[in-house]
Amino acid sequence: MPLSEYIIMRELNHPDINQFAVYRRVGGWETYAAALREQTPAALVQQVKDSGLRGRGGAGFPTGVKWGFLPKGVYPRYLLCNCDESEPGTFNNHQIIDRNPHQVIEGVALSAYAIECHTAYIYMRGEFASAALLLEQAIAEAYAAGFLGKNILGTGYDLDIYIHRGAGAYICGEETALMESLEGKLGQPRLKPPFPAVEGLYGKPTIINNVETLANVPRIIEKGVAWYRSHGTEKSPGTKCFSISGHVNRPGNYELPFGVPLRELIESPEYAGGMRGGRPVKIIIPGGASAPWLTAKHLDTPLDYEGVAAAGSMLGSGAVIVLDDSVKAPHVAYKMDEFFKHESCGKCTPCREGTHWLVKVLHRMAEEGHGEANDIPTLHSIYRQMEGNCFCLLGESAVMPIKSALELFPEEFEAIVKG
Amino acid sequence: MLLQTHQAEIETIIGRYPSKRSAVLPLLYLAQDTYGYLSPEAIREVAEILELPPTQVFEVVGFYTLFYDRPVGTWVIQVCDDVPCCYVGAEELIAALKATLGISEEQTTADGMFTLQRVKCLASCDRAPVVQANLDYIYDVHAERAEELLNNLRARAAEAKQRGVSGRFAEDYLLGPQGIVHIPRDAPYQQERGERK
Ligand SMILES: Cc1cc2nc3c(=O)[nH]c(=O)nc-3n(C[C@H](O)[C@H](O)[C@H](O)COP(=O)(O)O)c2cc1C
Ligand code: SF4
Ligand code: FES
């Protein structure tokens, strides 16, 4: 059943919500204004904690808990909104911005107030030039209405929000690489710890959250923790904008409560509408390119963090790629690892070299159809040398496609070797 | 010189950050929009404005894919060849573009109009195959639409020339009171596609 009231994709309830006046008419910015007047930052952090809101950027980390890691009394603090959105299969952040931009800005502003920060940056992938412009306009309207700037609504609270555009590099979505990039350096990850909440942007305590995560915050504060928790499951409360793509009839973003079965998302005529030409499902990548693959036998998996983990994968960013039996597993592994090779920042050897060799072998096998006797042991050996040895999660993620392909479809590799 | 032509804008940009160095990406964009690509002189100019050693700025230019350190076509056509695009028509589109333009990836047509590139996921996998022409998204570009796409882009370039705007991205931007304003050409999202009720 589609939701009757959307938390994020509210243009489905209010078609013109992208206009500032309409957003205001449906109560937009009122939650923020009331919070500034009536609530302490600590009370807001507590509500976000109680709501059980989990980060939508991939790890599903509880947002309120993260905010609680900020060291007491250390200022300035920064808030970073992560809109780098570059992992194959993920495409909801910029659509949320296109259709409901003011809620994103209100979410950033309300969260900034909650963590007692006065400067927030929204880091957008460089390709999102027109979405950046939409947000610039939304920010300008918020300044003009007195919701941003100095001494906001006479409360003494100051806040500036700026857009910062990246310039084409997936790794800049990784939180510490993003900070390096924003500081004007190469976007290469930093060693953790220290974690950003303690030592982040410009060495100051920093909170970084995904666009979708922050867009939830105004609704949680407005409608209350109990209302929010009435959606989704106990451990994965709320809704998720699932991005579904590949060989389905109606690819797109669908906001559904956590826990909805994978089958319903793929097959329901309300959502992805089944497979093109009625062909069978072969590979399901449930959480962006970094997620281990699932197959048709996992169609009853509930789409929440726990359910997908129990099936042996991860919900990640909620980007579901569904491929039919027209694809060959070695070729999908090749394309996926080509992505990781292309995006490897080159800082550490296991990832830089490992992705290079994986792609070299896979290219020969999958593109040229030419196998050698040792290919399968070689592929196993390459990813095993990467596993657990990469400096950041990009390199670890590059292991998933090849490992999944070899595990689930070994006969397709053997066939290439046999020639 | 950028500092003469865009002084107010540069000061606004630098003012957003506690450290000048943070302005390197926005200023490189400004230089690229103004000059068409990032020549060594342009890169040194940005370094000078930000009081950075030029090598640091050269390094940054090399790290990111949206910066061009050599001349490129009026239109850089970037076709996403990632999963899932490559399984729903992107390879056929690339083949059609190559055949029509008579160039391969990373090459520029003799008339300087088009540079063709393969790129990784453009975050619009639901509208595959996806193309970004300079900074404009163009969706659902199946191979049959290749000709139409190229004709459309040629017409826009001609129109820009008539208006007397120059620079690689200039045909997509106008200078407004708030700074550079983008003119969206293909709607970022078409509501009728979101057939959800
Ligand atoms: C290689 C890599 C790329 C990432 N890209 C993104 C991204 O584009 N957007 C995002 O929100 N998080 C991304 N993340 C996760 C971030 O590091 C971080 O966990 C997240 O922004 C935190 O926000 P959340 O708590 O709201 O999920 C990426 C992580 C890695 C390792
Ligand atoms: S794992 Fe890859 S992306 Fe991460 S630091 Fe190492 S080389 Fe860079
Ligand atoms: S794979 Fe082409 S836009 Fe995502």
C-alpha cells in the first residue's frame, strides 16, 4: 500500500511544494521557527535519538547517537550535508532536492541548531549544477524570510548555509575525503579515529549526514517521535526512498516504510511494476554497488537494515539494482569493479592495485570472452589480498561484486575458462 | 584576469570559508567557465588569488574529472556506461554517437563541436540511458535519439554564438544579479514520469 502521507516525497501530497509559498502554506519552516523559540538544542537531539532515525548515506548509523558524540563545549562546530551521491544505483538525493528543496534546507537548519553550529555546508557532486542552483534559490528565500542569517527571528541564533560543489570524484562522498575536498585538498580519506564528530572540518567537531537523513528531521520534530515510529520497524523506524533501477518496468524512487518485502517493491504495479518482458530476476544488488548480491530466492527479504543483513547483504543507501537473465555475472562484476577502479583515489596499494588487476582479468574474460586456466584462483587471490587491507571502505566494497559473482555463479566463470 | 573581471564574485566565494584554500574548486570552476578550459596560466592565476603553491592547484585539477586541462569541444558529451545504464541501452547509444560523429571516446570532432566521453554513474539510473552535455542532464537517450540530441546541441551552440556569449559553459549560463544563473533545458525531473499515485 502506498503511504497516505509522505515524510520525504511530499510532492506526492502537495504537488507544488517546491515553491516556497506552498511549502510555507503546508507548515514548512514553522517547526524550525518554533524549535528556535521553544526548544533547547539538547531537547532536539534527544527527540532525534528517540525517533531511532538512522543515517541514509549507507551505514544506517543512528543519527541522534552520532550527534551525541560531539565533545561538550568545543566550538565552532560544523554541519555537513552529504549530497555527493555517486554510487551506481543511487539517485534519490538530487530528486528530493528537485521536488522538495525547502524541506532539505529546513532539515539542515534545524539540525544545525540542534548541534549548536553556525555554519553548514551542503557538499554536492559537481554534476548537480542545476540542483545546486535550486538549493541556492531555496536558501536565498530562507534568508529573505528571516530563517537564516544573523539573530534569526530575534532569538539570537545565527546560521549560514552554503553550497559547495565537488568536481567529479565518488570518493568525496566518504565523510573524511569530503572534508579534505572541502578544505581544498585532494579528496582522499583521512585516518579514523579521530572521528569527524571530534575532529572534522578544519579540525573542528563536525557532523556529517546524508540529504535524506536531514530531510527527515523537520517531520520528526513536527509530528513527534511516536508518529515517526509508527512507520517502519522497531529497529529501522520511518520510511525510505528506495531507488530502484535496472530491468524493471518502472524504475524510480518509491518512498515506503522500512521492512517492505523486496518482492513488493519489484513486482507491485504501484512500484517497479515487475520485470521488463516478464523475464526472470537474476541479480539483485540491494544497497548500491557496495552491497553483496542477492538472487531471486531472496525476494521475500524485508527491506530494513536487519532483514537485508540477515540475507547476507546490506541495505546501504537503499539503491536496488535488479538485473534479468540477459546479463552474465562475470560481466556485471567486471562493470562494477571497473567503477571502483575508476574511482579509487590511489592512496593505498591494496585498492589501487587490486582493482587494477581485477579489472584486467575480468575485462579479458567478460569483454573478450577469453579465459586462462588460472583465472578463477587468481581472482580469488586478488580479492582476498584486498579484503580487510584497504584504507577505506571503497576498496573493501570493490571486493563485493567479484566475490558475489564467483560465489553465486561459478559455472559462468568456468565456462569462460573452458572456452 | 579573473580578479579584474570577477572581483566581487571571488570575494563572496572566499568569504564563505574560514580558510582561503577551500575556495579552490569554486574558483577553478569560475576559471574554466571563463576561459573554456584550465590552461596552465589559468591554474596559476587561481593559485595566485588563493596564495597557494601552484603545484597544489595543478594536483587538484588532475584529481577531479570535471576539470579540463586541455581544450575540449563546445559540448562535452558524457555518456554514463555504468551498471545499470550499460544494460539498458548506453552501449548502443555510445556506438551510435561514435558512428555519427566519426570519433572515439576522449576525442573531439574536427569542427570543435563535440568531445565524447564515457563516465561513471550520473545518479539518474531510473532515466537510463543518461547523458550529461556540459552540465545539462539529458534523460532517456536511446540510440534512436542520438541524431536528435546532436542537432539540438548544435542549434544551442549556434544560438549562443549569436548572443555573443563565449566560454565552454557560457551557453548554459546567464549572469544575473545573484551571480551566474543556469538555464535548465531538459527539466530536471518530469512529473509525468513519476506515475506513482
Ligand atoms: C566510498 C564512499 C562513498 C560514500 N558516498 C556517500 C554519498 O555519496 N553520500 C552519503 O550520504 N554518504 C556517502 N558515504 C557514507 C559517508 O561516509 C557517511 O557515512 C554518511 O554521509 C553519513 O551520513 P548518514 O549518517 O546520514 O548516513 C560514502 C562512504 C564511502 C566509503
Ligand atoms: S581504499 Fe581505495 S579509495 Fe580508499 S584510500 Fe585506499 S585507494 Fe583510496
Ligand atoms: S548507472 Fe547510469 S546514471 Fe547510474
